[in-house]
Amino acid sequence: MGERESNIPPSVLERMTKYLAFVQELADEGIEWVSSADLAKALSVNRSTVRQDLLHIDFSGISRRGYETKGFAKVLRRTLGMDLEWNMVIVGAGNVGTALALHGDLSRRGFYVGAIVDKDPERIGCEVGSMRVLDVSDLASVIEDHDIKLGVIAVPAAEAQSAADALIKAGIKGMLNLAMTHIAVPDKVSIVDSRIVADLLQLSHAVKNKLNI
Amino acid sequence: MGERESNIPPSVLERMTKYLAFVQELADEGIEWVSSADLAKALSVNRSTVRQDLLHIDFSGISRRGYETKGFAKVLRRTLGMDLEWNMVIVGAGNVGTALALHGDLSRRGFYVGAIVDKDPERIGCEVGSMRVLDVSDLASVIEDHDIKLGVIAVPAAEAQSAADALIKAGIKGMLNLAMTHIAVPDKVSIVDSRIVADLLQLSHAVKNKLNI
DNA sequence: TAGATTGTTAATCGATTAACAATC
DNA sequence: TAGATTGTTAATCGATTAACAATC
């Protein structure tokens, strides 16, 4: 009963999502076995890194054959928590919140948008896809009614902290911060900052160096 | 003539964006000096990490006083390439592309949306903010006309690779991939993958462990 | 001067890569 | 059996943290 999958570092988790995408594709094509070398080559990582990563999970390969694709995909899904379904509430029904709510690729990975809330009376009651925008002041009951554990902060930077505070007060367990600012939270709540600005800066930095600007 | 700022690791760049936000705030409030201890405390990092990070840039503090906030902010902006302005083209005028195009926080950081393109005839010609959606097949001239160096891929996963190929063919220097899939690019082009799914998985993993699911 | 805070060198920690015995 | 590929241990590399002399 492998308790090994606890506390896997983010870098390993990120690679595992890529392993899963690749292995799932192979399994769908009817390919039964994949080696660490194949995986490494397809995803531009080191073979040793692949095998080291697999030490984190409760799954063994077979010498001279590799890993059985279907079983591998199944274990990866479990490890990544994809066998679980997560309901999220999106705070902020602006462009970002709406885009996320309508983004099908998330629910395909087990992240469902259970509700979307806003504080603007003009937006409350509007339709987003098949949902109606609810009042942020009803967050506590929204979270309870929809069995929501995760919140997404999709409000302007200036309102991000108060949106987070509202989520925390309503009993949220974890938050994804899409606002471009830092948010302070108590230890009991998990938060992950979206890194779109950092990503863009990293990108512009790389380009700058390449172009010798 | 500090050539020190070349090849700064992404982890350091990410912290620098936070230093800048904090220091800029202090400067705006008229506070002239900030110590490494203040910075470390405000951003939940180690004091040594702060000083180590500053070795990457061409800026010195003064013993017993710290760092002069205005000058510090200026050097950080230059190091992060924020004195440069970058024009971007968004490929995909769906919800994600539209949200990004209308997101003011990006242009405030020097990332301007110069153009937005799509391949769907129904979308071409539509208005997004003050822009008109252009034809993806005109990418080469769009990039030249608007002096665009960076592209953002905001199309569904299945179309991401062909969007990237079109950008590369049109002469783009760097790409941010918002699609939830892996994209292969030649070495001369830089690419950064948005990690929103990885972020959500990291978050759900943390919550899962906390709740003992 | 005394003391606080920097810049920098050294120590630690963790993640990546290499090596190789075990095994199919 | 011979050889390929795993699982795991050891080596390397890089990033974080600690320590401390230099300096204001």
C-alpha cells in the first residue's frame, strides 16, 4: 500500500503530467510497453531522471521490456490525484474568470468549475456557459453546496487579497492565484501563484540574450 | 558596465519580480532605504538568498543603511527587461486569447498586445478591445508591421503545435504556450510553457495530503 | 568607537545525472 | 546464455542557507 506518493516535489509532479500525456497516447495507440529511454527522449529529460522520478510512485517496470503503458497511466493518474474530482469556485467573472470557466481542458483533467462568483451587482446573475454568476457574499454556502475545496482568484491585482480573505473565511482548502500580485495566507490553506508574468519575463530575458539587446 | 545580468536563473528572476513590486511600493510611499532583512521578511525568503540574488545585478547597497529604493527599482526594471517594451501577437481569439488581450496588468509591465490572429473566418475581423482579429495566414507581415518578437499560443491543445509552427515560420523569437500540451520547437526559438495544470495538480496534491484523502 | 548591514566565501541541502549490480 | 533495461546507490551539479570579514 505505497504511501510513497506523499510529498512529491513540484518539479517531479510537473514531469509526471508529461509522462502521463505521452503514455496515455501510446496506450490509446495500442502500444503496450514503453522504456525509460523512450520516455526520456520524447520529453527531453535524462533517462536517469525518469527512473528516479518513478521511485516516487508505486509501480514497477520489467527488465528488458520497460513499463506497461495502461497500468503506468493508471498509477500516474492516481498519483496525480486525477482519479479524484475537484470542484472549484472561480472568484471574479471578468475575462479571465470567464475564460477559465469555459475552458474544457480543465474538466477533462478532473478540475470542475462548480461555481463562479463576483462582487459586482451588474455581473451577478449573468450567465457564463451553463452557470449563473453568484454573489461573492454567499461564498460560504456556495462552497458547502457544491462540495468545493479549491478556489481560483481571477480578480484584478488590487482586489486579490480581499478575494483570498473571503475564500479563507468561507472555508476553502487551497487557492490558485491568477492575479499578478502576492497574496498572504495562513499555513492551513495552500496557495499556488500563477506565474504568467514570471513566464513572460523569463521568455523576454531569453530572447533579449539571444538577440544581444 | 555590468554584464552580470546575463543568464540569470528563472528562480532568481521570479524572486526579482517580487522584490521590484515591494521596493516600488516603498519608493512610492517615500521610503528611501530598505534592508535585505526587510525584503526577506516581506517576501518570505531567506536574507542570504536576497543578498545572493543581488550578486546577479549591478547594484550595491550601503552598510548599515541597505538599498536605496528608487535606484534599486530602476536597476531591477532594467535587469528584468522592463525598460524594454515587447510587442506580442496572440494566436487564438477565443476566451483565453481575448482575456489576455484585454488584461491591463500585462501592458503595465511592458508586454503589449500588438495583434491578435485566428484561423476561423467567423472570428477574423471581429473586435477585441480596440483591435481587430487578423488572419493567421498573414502572420509574417503582422509580425513585421508591429515589430513583434513574442507570440502567445492561446488555441486548443490539438492546434497548439500547428500554431507554433506558423509562428516559427513567420519569424517569431519566443513563445508563451498557454495550451495544455507539449510543443516542440527548434533551438533558435525560446518557449515557456504555462503551468496552470501543473499548478492545479500541485495544489490538489497539497490539499489531498492535508486532508488525508 | 561600536554596531549594524553589506558583499562574499564556505557549508548545506536537494535535485539531477552517472554508474552498475540485479533481473528478466 | 547474452544482452537489454530496470531499480538503486553514488557522484555531480546547482541552489539555498550560514558565517564572517569588510565597511559605513
